[in-house]
Amino acid sequence: MTDDPQSFDVLPGAGHSPVILHVPHSAREIPPSVRADIVLGDDELARELDHITDAHTAEIAEAAAGAAGVVPWRFVNRLSRLVVDPERFPDEREEMRVVGMGAVYTRTTHGAVLRSGDVEAGPLVQRYFLPYARAMTQAVADRLAATGRAVIIDVHSYPRARLPYELHGEGARPPVCLGTDSFHTSPGLLDAARRAFGETELDSPFRGAYVPLEFYGTDPRVEALMVEIRRDTYMTEPGGPASPGLGRLAAALARLVDAVSG
């Protein structure tokens, strides 16, 4: 494991595809310099990674891209969200800061200390968060330039049972949760997702959709939807192998991609 591995990959799709499959939480990789500031022992860290990682979501996105009639672009985080979480606000706007899970986590899924209080978030934000955000912004800008629109589909997963860190986990936990944004999630995108996945709920137990800040709330050409897949439908929890459900969900995601690519 190198100390400065590739932070993310931008995997090309068809030139006329507006779709970006964004996979931010699928990796377990932590550079040694970052690991040094995490207070968990190796076994504890492995258990935490089992809980916090959206395991196999990169595989779901890859299989969907292979099955889609119009190949989408893929933006895949290659580092664990315990390094930085690229989908958080890096400042006081982030509500997850209350449970120690802003852009740089200080607490675990179960509320234990992850990093000591004297670890500064700034260097991690500079080294990992900001380059990721710039690259994602450019990826969206490229789709806008090529096709006149961009459709960001976030590929996530979540556990069958609520974890202590969840702020809004008291509601339904469907096979697929669709996270929406009032500005960037169009009715057409939402309808296509419902048709593709079948049994879904909106914004429960997770809500919202990721859009780079340069476009957020201002550019209606950028659409976004978060697809949260309940883990027991495609894998053994927590952190276990994939099951045959992975192929079924990849096929559903491919249907969604094709439905919004035209």
C-alpha cells in the first residue's frame, strides 16, 4: 500500500452520454500517513470499515456501465471515506458534524473516537477533498459541454439495521432508497428510477443528492439522484461477499442509465 495512492478514477463513457455514475464510498484504502492519526486498532478499524464502506458499489456501477446501451461515465473514489468524505460540506454547513462525521470524521458509526481532537482537518481537506471536488466539477462541466446536460447518479448502500450515527434513520428502510434534491432531481429522473428499481422510498433513511457546489442550486441542466441500496439485497452484512442480487441491481441501474441517456 503506497502512501499516496490514486485518490479517484474518472472512467470514460460514451461521448454523447450525459450520465456520471458517482461512487464515493466503495473503497477501504487508507494511506499510511492518514492511518497514523486513526486511534483504532487494526481489528477495530477493519470492523469500522465493514460498517462504513458501501461495499461492492463500484462493482455494481461497473456492471451497469457494461450492460447499458449508452455507456455512462464513472467517477470512482479509490480511498476510504475515513480519509475524507467527498460528499460532505467541508465547513459548518454540514449537519453530520454533530456526530463527528463532517468532511473529516472524528467518530465512528457507533460513536467511538476515530481521531483524537488535536488532529487538524485542514491538511486532509487540502490534500484529498479539494482535488476530488475540482475533478468532479470538471467531469460535470465536460458533460455539459458535450451534451448540454449532466445527470449525476450517486451509487451508495446502507445497512439493513440502523447504525447509531444515522440522524434520520427512524423511517422506512426499503430495498432501494432514492435520495432527492428539490432543485436538481427532476420528475422525469425520479420516475425513471422508480420504474428501474421497483420497490423504493424517497429520502428514507437517507436524503439529498450530490452536486458540485459550482452548479448547486443554480444550474438546472445538472440533474442528480442518490441511489441507496440496502446491503442485505446484494451482499452478506457487514463487509461480506456479494450475492447474486448484485447482478439484478446492476441491471436495474443500467435500465435507469439508458432511460435518462437519450
